Amino acid sequence: MTNDMPEHPTTAPARPARRIPLAIAAVLIGGGIGFAALYGFGSLRHAAGDPTCRGAVDTAKRIAPLVHGEVAALNVATSPLKLPDLAFEDAEGKAKKLSDWRGKTVLLNLWATWCVPCRREMPALNGLQEKLGGPNFQVVAINIDTRDPDKPKNFLKDANLTRLGNYSNEKAKVFQDLKAIGRALGMPTSVLVDPKGCEIATINGPAEWNSDDAIKLITAAIAPAAAGL
């Protein structure tokens, strides 16, 4: 920056002229730091990667050839990222956290009844849970409706989506938490999470999760966990 270069000390008025741009630069830098802190872009942990998540990146590389067809929009992880321990509630209003499923591969999904693609995607998520749900895999679909808590419950019941748990977060903080690390840009949002809580892959938008393409990809992702690796 030109402000770092010394000016010729020929006259006294030159000093204030230097202080003004330096002060402006300090404000801009401070504002940039604040912006980064608010949205997670300046997080050293996320920038450098969490070393406990290197296995998730290995899994992402392994399943990358299966990202096509009905799951072609999936973005596999290229650097280690530990997801925040998202907090939400179950059907009885009891507190739940993403870490409650440690040891399992999880397909975390955020949905809302006002989101048309979300509603269309739910039967496929239900089918995926029916086919692969068990000790090594779980679909965790979290509703973020902020007004009528009975609406998502009634939707699941009326659509006969009996395999999906009724999880909710009425303040939609789970969406903001994922948005802060650049993993939620719209609805629906789904993140494939490894047994340690690390990102394997993310998709913003719907997918046909009950398709052969999705079943093969998820099966490949959970294979190491199923083998105890």
C-alpha cells in the first residue's frame, strides 16, 4: 500500500494526510474481520481443516465416481470440515444434537412445508431410510417451519412418511449454522456426514434419494463404518 511508504517530511501538514487513509484502512480491515467472524469465512479451523475429518475426505474421494445421474448435483468434500453440533428437537420437544448419531453415517436434511422441492423430496428420503436405515446409517430430516409446529407433523402423517423422525427447529438456527460455514445456500439442503460428524458431501437442492444412483452412493459411503474401520 502507498500508505506504508514514507513521505518527504518537508512540511507539517503532510502528517494528517497520512493518518486519514491509515484510519480508513483500519476501519475497513476491522469491518472485514467482523464480516468474516459473522459468516465463518475467517475461521482458521475451517480454513486449515479439522484433522479428525481427513477420513471423511478419503470417503468423499472414494465415492466421487458415483456422483452422477440422480445425485449428480452432489458436491463432495475436498478439505476436512467438522460440522457444528447442530441442536434441534424431536417430536416430543426433547433436545437433540447431531452428535447423538456419532458412530453412524448420517444424511442430514433441512426442509420446510413452504418449500415445494422439499415436500417433493420427502418420500424419497423416507424410501432411503427404509432401505438403508439401521445401525450404520440414518436419515435425519429437520423441519425449519417457524410458525405452525403442527403443519410439518401433519404433513409427515398425511404423506405416510413413517420412516422419518419428526425433528424440528422452529427458529431455523440449524440453517443459519450451516449457512455460516457455506453449507446452506437454499432449501432443501442435505449434508452427508461421516460417523465423526465430518462432511462427506453436500447438496443444495433436491435429489432422488430412493434411486439406484443414490442407494449405491450411500452404500459406498457407509461401507468403512459398517466394517468398523
